[in-house]
Amino acid sequence: MATQKGNIGITTENIFPVIKKFLYSDHEIFLREVVANAVDASQKLSTLAAKGEFKGETGDLTIHISIDKEAGTLTISDHGIGMTREEIDRYINQIAFSGATDFLEKYKEDAATIIGHFGLGFYSTFMVSKQVDIVTRSWQDGAAAVKWSCDGTPSFTIEDAEKAERGTDIVLHIDDDCKEFLEKERIETLLRKYCRFLPIPIAFGHKTEWKDGTQQETDELNVINDTEPLWVKTPSALKDEDYQKFYRDLYPMHDEPLFWIHLNVDYPFNLTGVLYFPKIKNNIDIHRNKIQLYCNQVFVTDSVENIVPDFLTLLHGVIDSPDIPLNVSRSYLQSDRNVKKISTYITKKVADRLKSIFQSDRPQFESKWNDLKLFIHYGILSEPEFYDKAKTFALLYDVDGKCYTYDEYQSAIKENQTDKDGCLVCLYASDRTAQHSYIEAVKAKGYNVLLLDGQLDTPLVSTLEQKWGEPGKVRFVRVDSDTPELLIKKDDTTSEADEATKNNLSAVFTAILPTIEKADFHVNAAAMGADAAPIVITQSEYMRRMKEMASLQQGMSFYGEMPDMYSLVINTDHRLVANLTATFHETLDEKLAPIDAELRGLNARRTAIEDAQKDVKPENLTESEKEDKKQVMADIEKQEAERTAVIAAFAKDQKVAAQLVDLALLQNGLLRGESLTAFVKRSIDLI
């Protein structure tokens, strides 16, 4: 037959520059597209044979990939249905586009969508090729072989060719700037990435073996794919060892999985796959993007954020669904109804599987909780619906290692840890070792203490406070956020220290406190009992929680820049503090008496002035009245400064008081640098 010449039927002559420009970032995808077409051609032949339309032998359908470095070609050969001259004209030469302007505007942001929407899988070859040849022969009786060639312009040629067997050879003449695709290692890597589980054998050369000191080729084909991966098999025919082996094949450097789920649904959408629960410790991001998405065993992506809920991206494994196209855009995924159904289904299957394990073998579930909790907590925090499913199997552990479900824990502490306002107070520690003394202090009062030392426990407690009852009726409080007496207030009758004693002690210990960078202290005194610690350092639950949240959540960084807020509470009942109080009176009462008398007079004078001026607008005050108030305030400030100086001079010599402060700081990890050196020296002197 005579050589045919013509132009490819498109509505713009700039299609090839467009393909080059907009698909270039995904240029490696060409190999997946061409091999997937070869698989389709092979499967179509099997279908025709099964229906009796193809009478011959299908024979070996293995697809062969070969490189000819000298010729600069990469060839993909199949033994599928092939094409006639008319079919080439219909399927290769006709590309249906809307206007070029609409095309560019709609798809300029998403290269992959161009292929998916317009059937450009084959034309992705021009991203890496300066010329593409198709040599093909149809399965139909009497069909002649033909060759199609195109150099990346709308011009093509079709001519008769020599080809003894049915099938198609796609010959890519690799462009000068894409020579990487003539490297064996590069092509093998891409084949294993995109074609690892295709249903037709894919052979790339022959296997090699070490012989006579060199790597030598054998007669055995190098088949790179598993045509029947585990997820396409019937679950009842599989053993635990099969699932574990498949996991090791997918993730050879990972620990053994905890559990797995075999997905298999054909209505209202098609979905198969296997999802594994990996061992997760304290790093979320490093475990993301371990789920591989396939479409009819063709690899699509391992970025499945828009296909499964965010917390499920921590799972590992494979999802395969023909209802998700090979080339998917983010906007498509966010709006597609099938994708949303798949996401909901997977979430339910995961929750049902966890619940089933918990109910059937709670001891096993509890033993694996530390590896599961980050995943479950992430789900509770990121998916509101997941909490309702997870609340029956999510666990809490106390500092003694006892385990509770959410309902069990609330019931266990309700009687003893409900405060005077009817609020359930859940005490917790985030570091059993660092907060040991605080834990022991509240346990001595008969309270239970949870151990919440996970990466997401700070935001989790805020969620549980909202979920466990009416607003304000459940509080989670860390054991070091207040004195034991005030963590759970049972009544309003608390022992009050003498006001003057409290003020004097606060002044002494304020003078002793070393300066600590990015830390502010409020010094106070309270009667906490003779057996309690002489000094307790507490940290505001609210501010500490906000600062911890700032490290996890964008938009809260300003909390992270704020100083840590601490309260240093002096126990007036402790004998060492009582001794200091006695020494204070013996040493300073006489010195402070005239200052305090003067202050009492000045404060009385200030009160009288303020009472006289309270109903007068500032602009109506006379200069004399303004000066009177200004003077009395200056006199008060002067006397208070003098009083502070006297107390500071006294405090400087109180080694026991300084030792108590440093011990409290040391216990909380706040004593460092010069202050720590001084503490060590003082300790030696005291000994």
C-alpha cells in the first residue's frame, strides 16, 4: 500500500510545545502511560480469546522493555491486539481538544490532568522523545503491519512495515536533554515504581549472575512485577505470614506491622487493598505517604491526603480502585463523590478493625497501645466523627500502669476527684520522673494521676474536656500546675497564713530568686501543712498548655515567644520557713518598724486624697491637688524601696532560704549556669 501522509487532527498546531511545557515536571510518567497501554492491549486480547472472537493462541503476553544506547532508543513491545492502519488513524491521529486558550487556562496548574482528561497517555512520550515510532500489527486475520512516525510536530507518516507477529512496538528516540532514560538503572527504578504490580509480566532484559569475576547475563528474563499481588487474592486463602511478607516487600527497612485490614468491596464503588498499622512512636511526618494508590494495579501516587482522611495517611499499605482515574488532580479528588465514599468507608473499616481487636483480645490491644496511641489520638483530633467510633477502645494509663477506657476512668475517679463546684478533675503528669514529687504529693491525698506523655496529649486533653461533659464540668490539670490543696478544691475553708508574714516572706524570697531567661515568677506564701514541701513551684495550666500547643499548631507562635509563667509558693507551715520567719522578726522588726509606720501614714494619706478626688474629673483638679497626690505616691515609692532594700540585705545572708529556692528550681530543671555553680558551692559550705 502507498505511503500515507497527513496532519494530526487537532484544533491547535501548538499541541506538542504545550505537552513539553506543561507535562515536563512529570516527565517520568511517560513510561507508566506507555506500559499501561501495552497492558491494556494484552488484556483486551485475552478478553477477545475468552469470548471466542480470537481463535488463535494468545501465547506469551509478556511485555518487553529494551534500551539501545547506540541508537538512542527505548522500546516497549507487547503481544496484544495491535492496531490496523485505520485504528492508528482513529486513535493516534485524532486528539479531541476544546479551544487552545480554554485548554491552557484550565490545565496550566496541573500537568497530570492533561493526560487524564484528554487521553494523552501515549503523547506523554513526546516529553522525552524527539521522535516516536509505532510499529504494529493487528490480531485480525490478514492484517498488515504498519509503521507510524512523528517527530513532535503535527506532521506524521504511516507506511507499510515488516512485523511477523501481532502486537505493538513503541520506539522512543530519546531527546538529547533526556538521556537519563537510556540508563538501565533509571528505567528499572521507574518500572519498579510504576509497574511493580501490573497484571501482565513486564520483562526488562535478563537477570544477571556473578560468574568468573564479572556480572554476566543469564537466559532468565528479568521480570520486574508481581502479576498477582496480595490484595487481589481472597483473604480466606491468605495466612498471617503472607501479609507480613508482603509488608516486608513493600517496606524492607520497617518493623513488623501491628495489625492489618484487607479491603474488598464492589458496591457502591470498587475498592481493594491492604492497610497496615505500623509501629508509631513520636514522629508523625516521617511515617506519612506510605500508602500507595493504584488503579487496576497501575501505580498512581503515594500522596493520598485527599483520598483518605489526614490521620489515615499514617497507615501503610496499598489501595487499588478503578473508580479513581490514573491521573488525578487535587481539585478533582476534593469534589469527586466516589473519593469521598472511599474515604468514609476506609475510616469505618479502620475503626471497626480496632474495635474488634479490642473486644476480642483486650490484653493484646493494651500491650500495643503505645504504638497505636499516636495514630488514634491524631484521628480523634483531626476527624470529629472518629471520636465517636474511637471512644470505646481509646485507652488511658495512670502512672501506676493501670489501664482504663474513657468511661471506665470517669467512673473510677468521679467520687474522689469532683471539686466543690461539681467539676470532674483529671490529674495528669507528662513526665513520670521529672514530676515525681508532685505525683507523690497528690497520690498521698488519694488522687489518681494519669500519665499523658504522648506527642499529641496536650491537644487531646482539650478535646476530652469538651467531649466528656457539659462545658466547665471536666478539667484536666497537670500535677505541677498548683499546690496539692488547690488542684481539687473541696470547700472554701482554706487555712490562711498571716497577711504580714506572707508579704514579708514573699519579699525575702523574691530578693533571693536568681534571674532565669524567659521565665517570670510570682512569689506567694500559703499554709500547706507541716509535712508538705517548704517551697513548691507551679506552672499555670492555661499558659503552659497554650505554649505546648504553639509548637504543634500554626497561628499560635506568639504563645511560644512568651516567657514561662511560674508561681513560687512558700509553705508557711514548714519548720524551715517558720525558723526563717522567726529570724526575720528578730533581725528586722526594729529596723522596719519606722518604715512600716511611715508607710501606714502615707497609705492613709493616699486613701484620703483618693476619696476626696473620686468624684472630681481629672481636668477639674487644681494644680495643688494634683501635686499632693503626686507627692504622696513618690513618698510611698521611696519608703517601699527602702523597705525592699532592708529585706534584700537580710535575704542575702539567708543561706538556708537560698538553698530552698535552688532546690525547688533544681527539681524543676530551672537551675542552670552561674546559679547552679553557686548552689553547688553553697551546698558544700552547708555540709
